[in-house]
Amino acid sequence: MDRNLSRYLVYSAVWGFLILAVCFPSYGGTPPFLVKGPWTTASAESIVISFELAQPTRGVVEYRAVGTGRNSSVPFEAGEGVYHLAVGELRPGSTYAYQIEFASGERTPLGYFSTPPRDFTPFTFLVYGDTRTFYARHRVVATRMAKETAAFVIHTGDLVTSPVQKEWNAFFSSGRELLLSKLFFPVLGNHERNHFSYYRLFQLPGAGGKKGKQWWSFRWGDVLFVGLDSNTRYLGFTGLREETRWLKETLSQEARFKFVFFHHPLFSSDPHYGGNEGLAALWHPVFVRNAVTAVFCGHVHAYEHIVRDGIHYF
């Protein structure tokens, strides 16, 4: 594998966690009305800080670039449900710390997020998936991943066993340390069932499909990241055709590296779960024509590395 490429693949991440000294008021324990979060992702023009509350509560999100002395803030009004607060006008290529203060005076622990650089700067990202069912194991893995110095995390689907509140609570609780410390970008697995709860919880970069979030792309410097929905059962012929048309257009962009993520692998040694001849015939030629660097999938619950026509499939 190309030496430069290996710097961007998850499995080579070996750096220790960066401790960021930022002056915020002390954290006194998780507020009882905080159901999930906080967690962060990036939209087209901003960072989005998300959390879920069980009762009407107002408050403010405070944030600042590490190494600066001034806090900025985004207030929110009382209400129940999931909040998605957009934070804009941020410095490119910077690390920020943030904290939510509620009207009761209670605060969340410090969280951190990174912003994309304007041009090419070396960085690390993390990839994992199939965290469903065994949430105690997820906690161990996610807590270890939180210690890595990485700009963001991409999840290859099957976050939960079933898209119900109990399962989502287990996912967010077990992944808490990781979600606090990194931007988070998931794609749909078969266990999410294309359910409304997935779209309710996650603000994604936006592109197309259901709620404009079923597939997405973003750039980090001059590196292109593309997330797809490989659940043909829910897509149907029309949805798959729309997604593939968008994929061709998106991958035609110039980029130093191009990474693609979806749940079901096109190629695998697994005789039951692995391999999808229909999608392989449709998408693999698109990846080849557009010089995709690597493709990351889940579903098989095993590590595989298959090289096909110069494309690295994980």
C-alpha cells in the first residue's frame, strides 16, 4: 500500500490523546434530564452540536478555539427532544472545546471538535461499525478510540440492534467518550431499517435521499469523503438509481484522496453475509473510473482487506 495512503487509514492510528487546556467551569455530573449526548458532526457550512433532553430546558452552548481566551455562545430555548445547534464562523484547521450549560446551572463535560483545513494538512480519521447488541464491548472499543488523536469518526452502519429508544440510549451511553471527543459521521446499516429515528438524531453533511441525509459527502482539506446507503431493500430501483447518479457526479470531483463508506461489502470471503454482486456490478466500475482510494464497509463482523482493480476494500 502507498505510504502516504496509510497515514489516512484508521488502523494505523497510534498517537496518544491530546489533552487540551481550556478554561471552562467545572463539570459536576451528568444532568438527569440529558438523555443523549452531546455529539457533533459537520454540515456544509458549520459544526453542529447535538443532544437530546427529556424535559423542557433552556441553556447555552459555550465554545472556544483552544489556545484563545474568549468564549462564544449559542443559546437555546426550552423544549423537549433532539437539539441540533449550528456553530459557524469557525477558524479552519483548528480544535475547539465546548460545553453546554443548562438553566439549572448544571453542565455537560467538556467536548471537543475539529474544523476542516482550507488546504491539504496531514490528519487521521477513525472508522468502525457494527456496534449493535454488545454495548459493553462497544464501550471498551469506543473509550479506547477516544484516546486517539483523530479529526473525526465514520461509522459503517448497524449502530443499534433495532431503531428504538432503548437501543439508541445504549449506543450513545456506551460511545459517550468517543462522541464527546470527535466529529461523528454514520451511514445506514440494515439494522437501522431506514427508520425516522436515525434521521431525527443525526445532522449530516447533506446530499440526497430521505431527509437529504441518506447519502452524503464532505471534504477535509483536499480529501473527499462519501457516505452511501447500500440497503437496496429500502432504496428500491428508483432510490438506487438516484443515489448512483449522485455518486458518479460527486466522485468526478478532483481530490488528492477519495474515500467511500457504506454498510454491505461488495467483495468478501464470507459465504453468507459477504459480497454483493449486484452492487459490485453497479458501483465498482464507478469507483475505478474515478480513482477511489479506498472503500470501507461493515456487516461481515470481520477484518478483510481486498484489492480489486487498484482499489482497497476494507
